[in-house]
Amino acid sequence: MPHRTRRHARRLVLACLVFGSTASADPLPPGYHPTSAVQPRPAVTLRTVVARRGQTIGQVLAAAGVERREAEPALSALAPLLPVHAALQTGHPVTLRQAPEDEALLGLSVQAQPGRTLLVTRTPAGWIAHQETDGERRHVALARGSIRENLLDDLRGAGLPESLARELVQGLAHELDFQRELRPGDSFEILFERFRAPGGGLLRDGRLLHAGFSLGGRNLSLWRHDTAAGPDWFDDTGSSLRRAFLRTPLDGARVTSGFGMRSHPVLGFTRMHQGIDFAAPRGTPVLAAADGEVVQIGWAGGYGRTVTLQHGEARTTRYAHLSTFAPGLRPGDRVRQGEVIGRVGRTGVATGNHLHYEIAEAGQPLDPARVRTRPATVLQGPDLAAFQAARDGLAVQLARLQPMQEVAAAD
């Protein structure tokens, strides 16, 4: 039985066990036609599973059919709030948010103690965990400053908590070239949440809400907005900053060889280099540049350990010289943009640890540095109206605040 078929069958059986069989449903009413009852497919599926005696959160996910490679990054994000080896109480409910088309994990929530709920959500920057406590009061704070040398240091110097500063840089790094687009003297303003106790004591920092940059006279205004598929960054028009394809499929990389004719560093003769090389330490996670299907995984001659993804009918991406593959990744698996598919290495014909990354359209190689793709999401209809209302409300608060001031926010 193919891998995906086994996975679907296992989850179908589990769903029947958890929610009960529908075989004994009431007879269909007279005049009923199946096509007349077709409803739009939801953007996210919610499932509630319960812990058995002695089960950890990881064991609950495994029993629910969530594969290890999907569960591990979510559990890593959750670990500071809920140790992975901690046993949940018997009957403890865990709510899963999954994509309806392939049941990929998008988020989960679990009530750790009465009045304390833990949530972990998949974002374009990776998995983010936070907790919600009954009785806490939400505030909005502003960090404002100028670029000097290092964006991360400048954000922290302006008062943005380090965890949020790192989240912001990592979340935008695939779509903004901070090394080239930011210059000394450029400025930024960041809105973020803080949660305080009724007496005013700081309980925790919350989410990023808005990021504004002045880049050499060009203003970039971005707003964090929660969609059914998870949080994302949008511009003023409701188009996501995230593109259908990541600009770079790994964090903290340095380009060492571009697309085009070059003298091969090992073979010594001139030939076409059909991708881009990114130098990075061995073991650096390599990310899927876009949603797609694994069509090849394994050893590929001089490419060494290689993964090839199919995106739609015509476009493919290739990731070569990997040291390892993501656990459990197989041909036919569906992956999501930003999902770890392997790690940087120097397998095959390579002089050092790096990722060789290719994009092809109908078999013809494209220069990854020049490929421009549409926004991953463009909000429309009620989703756009909800975004605009939230954006306008935050803009009013932004206009009232001075750096590192706070204002109570209505939920």
C-alpha cells in the first residue's frame, strides 16, 4: 500500500474511533441530491483528541496519526512551556489544527493547568508557542529606532524583547534582503503585545503586530494578521509579504556561487551552473521553498544526497549536497513551504558545506535570484474586511504612542 494511502487509512480509522462511525446516520430526506448539499471546504480542520494514562504530548500526537517530522518542530517550540517528557492527565484534551487537504499539522492547543492554555502555531518563520492565562490584561507597546550596524541589535536597543526581535528577523529574512535593503539611517517602528497582571506586573511578552520600515525614502508597512491557515505578514493592501517561493531556502546563508557559466571548483573546467550555492554550517536546516510533493529523494551522483520537489505541473526545485534528510520523508509526501526537508552537508562533488539550490520551469533552469512569484496569499471578501478593520485599529493606537509607551488594548 502506498505511503500516503497507509497514512490516510490509519487516520480514517483513528477518526472513527475518536468521533464515532457515521454508518448508522439517519436516512436521507426525500428529494435530497448530493450536489445540492456541497459546502465550501474549510480552510482548517479542528480535531480534539484525549490523552490516555501516562501519555506525553508527543505520544498523543503520534496516536492521532501526526507523523514525527511534522510533530518534532511543534514539540520543540512547545518545550519551554511544556517539557516533552511530562505526562498529561488522563482524559486531557488536545486540539489539533490541520490542513483539510493533507492533514498537515498547522497548530495545537492544550490546557496545561486550569486557567493556563498553551498554544503552538506554524508560521512562515517556523513554529511559535505562547500561553494564555485567565485574568491577564493585554497591552500594545511601541519600539522605534534607527538602523546603525546590526538590525537585531538595533531592535533590542529600541526595547523590543530579544525573542520577538529574533522572530521578526527570521520571519522576514526570506522576503527582505536585510544586508542589501537596510542602510544606516533607515528607521523602523514595531508594535507588539505585552500581557500584565491586574496589578500591572508584566506577565509575558505577546505577539508582533506591526513592522514599519523606512528604507531610503521607501516606506514598507507590514501587519501581522491571523488567517485560518495561521498568522502571516501582509502589506496595506492585504497581500502577504510571503511569496509562493522563498527567496532563500535556509536561514543565515551566504551566496558563494551564482547562476550561469563558471569554472567548476572541483572539476576545473567551465560549464553551466544551473542554480545558486549557499554556504552554511553543516546541519543547517534546509527548507521547502514552496508547497509541493517529493518526487525524488536519495543519492544523485555528483549532487550527493538530494531532494527534488514538484510544485504544480511545471515547476520543480532541487536541494543538493545534503548531509541528511528529514526523518520519515519519502517520495509522494506533501510538504509545506518552510518545512525542514534536510540539512546542509557536502555530499557528492563539493568542496565544503553548502546547499546547491535549483529552480526549473518545464525542465528549463531558472536563475533563483531573478525568479519573482506572486504573493502566497491575497486577502479577499470578509477576510480582507477583517484585516482592514484590525489594521485600522492598530494604526490608531500607533499614532497615539511614543517609543516604549503602552496602551491597554481591547480584545
